Amino acid sequence: MNVIKATVVSVHTGKSDLSAKNQATAIVVELDGVVGDHHRTYTRKTWAGDKQAKGTIRRNERQWSAVSVEELAEIQAAMDLVEPLTGAALGANICLDGVKELSRLPKGTILRFPSGAELMVAEYNPPCLGMGTRLASAYRTKSGKPLENTSFSKAAKLTRGLVGVVEVAGTIKIGDEVEITPYEHPSWLARTPD
């Protein structure tokens, strides 16, 4: 099993869903999510894209979100942005350095932090139109062309980061080294020919 080493570049919390989060030096994660964050809860109502009927209360698989500086750089280049794109601007709780394809890590992947905190990946975090609209009004392009509300969704396809649940409570700080263990099916699940 290949363990990926990464470093926490920044951490953020915020009470709003579609606005930038506030940078901090550390965040505390409890079993119901990031303390002081909009997404801190065990349950949530369904939204567009969920398989359940509108308004259904379901498990919250989005207790935390993470992005990588490598993927942010790709999005920034694709959008032709003058200003750097940050994890805080995208509303992420954690920004990591050292994971080129963070968004492609499979469900079940574990992120372990020095405090003992463990986060489990639930799914890829697709870009949304609301975030795209906010970024289009806040950022400028190098070419001077205005950004469209859909520019972010197009640029961030498959590079928007991950969301997941808290497995073990703890503190996550800037500078922490993170051990990322990608999920692999156990060997006993593989069928062997007789």
C-alpha cells in the first residue's frame, strides 16, 4: 500500500456555504465535522444531484473539504487568473501541498494527521455554479476578458478536491505532515481461479 506524504498549507472555517472561508492557524475536527464550520453536522437535507427525494434528511458525507495547491494552480491557469486561487476562496477547510491528483483519490482513502485526527474520503467535490458565479465577480483574467459564471465549473472539472467524514477527532494545523493512505480493496476480496 503506497502512502502519500503531504503538508498542510492552510486551514479554514466559515459559517457560509458559498463564500470564502476564514483562514486560521489550526482547526479542530470532531466526529460531526469542523468546529465553527457551516458543514458541521451528522445529517443534511438532499440537494441537486442526490438520489433521494428533495428535502430528505440523509447522512452528511461533506463534513470537511480539501484541495491541493497543485490542482488550484491547474484551475488558476485554466481560468487565466491574475490573482492566485486559494483554498479559502473555494471554501475548502484544508489545503494540501504534495498531492498532484488529490481529486482522484478513491472513496475510503484515509488522511492521518500528527494529532491523531483521521479524515476519510467520501467523494470527489464537483464544482458548483454558485461558487463559479462568486468567483466570476471577484477575480480578473490576465487577458482582461470577463469570467463567465461557468468558467470555474469548466476549469475545475476533476480537480475541485474532495469531501469526507471525520473518523477520529483531533486538531489540524498549518505545517502538519499528512499521511494519505489510498483505499485499496483487501486481497481476500479477489477471487482466484481454482
